Amino acid sequence: MLVLRPNCECCDKDLPPDSREAMICTYECTFCRDCVDGRLGGRCPNCSGEFQPRPVRPPHMLAKHPASTVRVHAEEPCPSAA
């Protein structure tokens, strides 16, 4: 089951569970659409994988399986797309 991280790992923007701005790679690295399309050039800086929109968990299932509250943020600035 997806963890549904609460923020962009690059800019720390809030990405609530119902956000259509959240993008994930195969390892669930989570970034906002602005960082993915701009700074990251569509590639995950952690694994070099591609991104897909993160699915939205239905509210009745979110109550049963809540999203993560653990924020993950890069210690160093996110790279710029080459």
C-alpha cells in the first residue's frame, strides 16, 4: 500500500492525500509536479526513475489506512535538470 508522503522532497510543499500535484517514482519518492517538470526534468534524483501521478486514496479508505505524517526532505538542494 502506498505511504502517501505529506510533502515534496525537494521544495517541502505540502501534498495532502487528495493532492493531484503529487508525483511518485517506483520507490515512492514524492515530489510536487512543479519540481518534477522544472528542476528535476522528469527524473527522480534518488533513483533516476520516471514519475507518475500519485493516486488519491478514497476518503473511506483513508480513514482505515491513513496517510503518512513523516516529512521527507532533501538535506542538500535539489538538482536542476541538465
